[in-house]
Amino acid sequence: MTRRSLSLIALVLVIGGTLAVSAGPALARGGGGGGTGKSALIQAAATYLGVTKADIVAARRAGQTLAQLAVAKGKTVQGLRNALVAAGNASINAALAAGRITSAQATAKKAALPARVERLITSTGGSCSHGDSDSDSSGLRGRHR
């Protein structure tokens, strides 16, 4: 592996670990104190890209996708994709470990995550956080039955 690849892997692990601690409960509940699942993914993107959530919101409202923003910031789209999937998986794992979702729910959420991330990085405009329709269909929301 190259030094750059190792650095990217380390970054993804740090982002995932950080989100597991800080955003995991919010992702599992579908909101609450930490925001919606989409908001946590936007934060993971901001961390990976070295920008703020506000920068991402402004870029998307101006018609720029997260993929385009990644390239503009000298990052790869695959790296962004990997960072978001890692962050989402870490949050799902944290929710499962805390007993907020079942194993079956975790499996379903993980299966839906790559498509969710792809939609997020290729879409433009609209809200990037609280209360948008993607947060309900993301597969990141957990509910006890």
C-alpha cells in the first residue's frame, strides 16, 4: 500500500470512530440532539473535504454536488464515498451495540447505506440537514417495534 492509501484509511477510521461516538445515537434515533442521519453524513463529508457544513450547504444550493466539491478540493469521489459509508456503518454499529436497533435492522440499514450515500454525493440543491425527506428513507433511522 502507498503512504497516501494508508493515510486515507487512517482518516476514514478516525472519521468513523468520531461519528460513532458523537453521531451514533442521533443516527439511530433518526434525530434528536445530534441531528438527522443526513446531517451526520454531511458532517462526515465536511470533515473529509476539510470544509464546514455551511460550505457544503452553500455549494449544493449553488448547484454543486458533493462529488464535484470533492474534486474541487483535491479529494477523490471514491474517498468521499468510503468516508461516508464508514461513518454510516460506525453509527449503525454503535446503535446496535447500545441496543437501540436489532441485528436485522442493522443489516437492513447497512444494505441501504451505499445507495443512500451515492444519492447524497450526486444530488444538488435543497436542504442538507434537518427534516428533509431523505432522512426517513435513508435506512439509518431506527425504531423499536
